[in-house]
Amino acid sequence: MLGLCLLGLLSPALAGEREVAKCAVRQADGTLRIRWIEIDEVREAQRALQRFLDQEAPGEGRQVERCIGAREIFSSAQARAAERSTPR
């Protein structure tokens, strides 16, 4: 089965491997917090984490802004610029 995954013929989720996503969550006070979620498909992470946060603390106003796969590389400079431009 691993060979099929490596060839791209079978998704890792179907092979029993789960993906890990890191998500930027805007807190009620305006700060950002990184939350990690293990999920079958990274593209479902934002919606799934938002549902979890809404159930964990309803009315607290936490908002999932973006999720990326844990293996994805992002620009630190862009992240700092986005943080600087975020109103408090």
C-alpha cells in the first residue's frame, strides 16, 4: 500500500495516515495563536477546527484565519508583515 501512496495512486488518508495542519487562530483580544490539528485532509482543517473552537468555548469570538499543511513552508517576512498590519 505504501508503494501506491508513493506513486500517487492512493491518498495517504485512505492508507490510514493522517495529515497535520497548523492554523492561525485570531483570539478575542486580537492576538494570533497557532493551533495544530490532525485530520484526514488539510483542506478540511479550517472548517473542522472552527467547529471545534465554537463547541469548546461558544461566544468567545475565536476565528480560524488560515490553515496550511505542517510540511508547507511559508514566508516569515510575509507573516510578520501581516501581523504588523493587523489592527489591535
